[in-house]
Amino acid sequence: MGPASSSTPATDTPGPEIDGAAELRHSPLEDVHRGLGAKLVEFGGWLMPLQYPSGTLAEHRACRSSAVVFDVSHLGTVRVQGSGAFDVLQRQLTNDLRKIGPGRAQYTHLLDESDASVLDDIIVWWRKPDSFDVMPNASNTARVRQAVGGAEVTAERAVLAVQGPQARRLVSQVSPEAAAVGRFRVAELELCGAPATVAGTGYTGEDGVECAVPADVAPRVWRAFTEVGVVPAGLGARDTLRLEAGLPLHGHELGPGITPLQAGLAWVVGWDKGEFRGRSALEAERARGVRRALRGVVADGRQPPREGAEVHHGGRAVGTVTSGNFSPSLERGIAMAFVDTAARLADGEQVTLSQRGRELGGKLAALPFVGRDETTS
């Protein structure tokens, strides 16, 4: 997901619309997206669909009420195999694989050795006893592979994420076996006549499955899902959904200078497993206490807070917005922000956001705003 230097953030927010630049990577589903009239943008070094003609708001609401399918093929896949794979991942990543086993998935972090910054947040799919698919964010794949070894197999597959309260019901019409894969479970099965790895993971605050399928059969699988009523959705809706669910985005709520403890993700750290990369620096922060913590902010009106806005309380700056947008579910502007712990502010406290020379009122709020935290398991 980004350069090897931990001082440079890997920002995976959608960029400007592009009509296909040669240096960008391309999804196996790109022709499908173009045929559906998708607006394509640069995202983490890939050309990906931001939205379809129905628009981000409609796609967001479809995910909250029914089911949508996202193309998330831009996510990396690093396959780590062999008798030493478990030990390598235990040493390099924060979470403790002993908590799970083959056929399970786990959320984890790769830390900077010097200051415990989160170089990437990752989902690990434990496919077989000696085989793991490590799933980095788009622009951090090379960095993660450098740390854990293995082989990058991103180009060999596409990943389709079907999310929403009706996701399993609709997926069952295509594959009852895929629909039966439980939350944070992983299964090897056949989908539309092709081998697939299916996991009960996602990034929306809704239930669902993510399906890794061979690149050449991805259009067939996409069509099978949409033919039973699953709505295509772009990365614009995926971002508003994850924000409502209070889920961090690398380069915003995670990244250089940001540790798991500051982001409220201490549960991702396997303190009992022994040494892991970045442990000493993280232990030092735990001992002295964090100076800032990730909080939610709900604006007084529909105007969305923006990244970089200052959070003010009592006439002084106490924090900075990391992500903000309009919440289709709450019909309010919402944001996540790092707020100084020394300010000792409780949820419900009135704050003012200063952005672009204007002030916006709001209140601190607990996370998530909507849905459940999908990273826990």
C-alpha cells in the first residue's frame, strides 16, 4: 500500500475521475463496471468504480436495507505458506493467531518498529493449516509482503464483497455453501463452477461475505449476484458505510504517528503471545498513557465535517478531524477525530469544528454511529 518509509501516509480515499492511466492497476471487473456506466477513479493505485448511475446515496441505502456487491479486487493478497508461516505472522503482526485456527479470519496490524505506528491494518484468512492469505490495503501490499514474505497473488483473483442485511439470503440463491460461511469464518468451496475462498468479513457495519474467485470467472460471479437482486455499489458508498460503522481507514485513522492504542484498537494487540514487531514502543506508550484518542463527532446539521478541521472546546483546539462525510442513515454530518485525552471530554459534549474559515457545531459521540464494529471477532 505505499512506500516503504513509514513517514509517508498511504491514503486510500478515492481520487479524481480518470479515464484509465497506464500506470494504474486494473480490476478483472473493469469492463463490467464500464458497461454499467460506473464513474471510475484512482484508488490506492487502481482504477476502481466510485459510483454507478444510481449514485452513492442510493447505493449506501441499499446496503443498509438490502444487499450490495462491491468490487474490492484492489485489496492485496499475500499468500504465506509452509511450516514456518504461523511463526512468521506471529512475530510480524500484532494479533494472536492462537485465538483462532484454520478456517477463521482475524483483524490485525503491522507496526513500525520504532514508534508503533500502524503501517497497515490487515485481515488474515487462515485457509489451511499451513496456508494464510494476508490481505493488506491496496497501496501497502509491497510493504506487507516485505515484512511477512510469501507470494503476492493479487493479480490471480478478484474479490467481491456482498454486504447488507439481505446478503446471505440473496447469496444463498447463487451458492448455499457461500451463504453459510459464518462471521469471521473462511471456507474453500466452489462458486459458479470455479474454486473460491469465501470469508464472513466486510467493511460496512453489515453482515455479508467476501468472495475471492479466479480473475477470469469474476464477471460470471458478479452477474450471478446481480441477477438475484444484489445491487452494484462503488467505493464512495463503501467509504460512507465504513465511516458510519466507525471503522478506520489507513492514512486517516491509522498511519504514521498513529498507534493501535490511540485508535481505540488495543484489542488487536496480543500482549500474551511474546515478542512482535513494534512491541517495545507500544508497551512504552501503554505505560505512559495515550495523549489522544479517536472519537466520533455528530454535526448539528447536514453539512459534513472535513478532514483536517480543528475540533474546539472551551475556546481552544482539542483535536483534529481525520474523516468526515454526510451520513445517509443519520441525515447529519459525521466525523471521526483524534481528541486530546487531557481535555477529558465526555460523549455528548458540545464542540465546534473550524474548517475553511467557517465554524460548524456538533457533539462528541460514541463509535460506531450506525451498525456494528466488523473488526471484532
